[in-house]
Amino acid sequence: MDIFTGLYLKTTNPNLTLSHFLNPKLQFRIVLSDIFHTTIYTLFCNLVSYIFFGKLLSKSINIRLVVSLFIIMFLGFFARFLHVKEIYKAYNYNLDKTRTHLDKLYISWIFIS
């Protein structure tokens, strides 16, 4: 299974406890995912800048972009974890309905996380 798919499935499991979510191994995978996606998004932003303006983004903009993206994505994992718990509760602890809801909700946004 793909590292990012496995991470998505693990972090959107409503039965995952907070202690398991905060487990150093899982947090390490989250940080790796954040680093990878931050790098990809930053390169994409620089590519767009180069295509439309003929130059890469400045060093200071790149630093702000990297820091901002990393923080947003890292906190996003925690926010999604809490959101999954609320969806699960709203569906009266029905795992199938929760998974269907999450897949519809997040499948188009999976690369943004």
C-alpha cells in the first residue's frame, strides 16, 4: 500500500485513539508526508511564477511559503482527526457510513492534506 494512502486511511480511522495518533511513528509519517507535499507545492508555485513572470519566487517568499504550508498541513492532520471523530459520532458510530462520507469528502482533497 502506498505510504500516503496508508497514512490517509490510518488518520481517518474514527476508532484511532488520540494516544495512537500522537504515537511518534505515526507523527514521523505525518511529518514525512508534510515535507514531501510542501516540497511539491513549493516547486509548483515556483513553476507557475516562472511560467507567468519569467522568474522564480524570491528566497524570502519561498521560506514563508514552506513554513506556512508545513504548519497548515501539520495542523490539518490533527484537525481532520478531530473532524473524523465528530462525523463518526454524528452517524451514531456507524463505521461504514462514516467511511463512505469521508471518502466522498476527502478523496478529491487527498493531495491537499
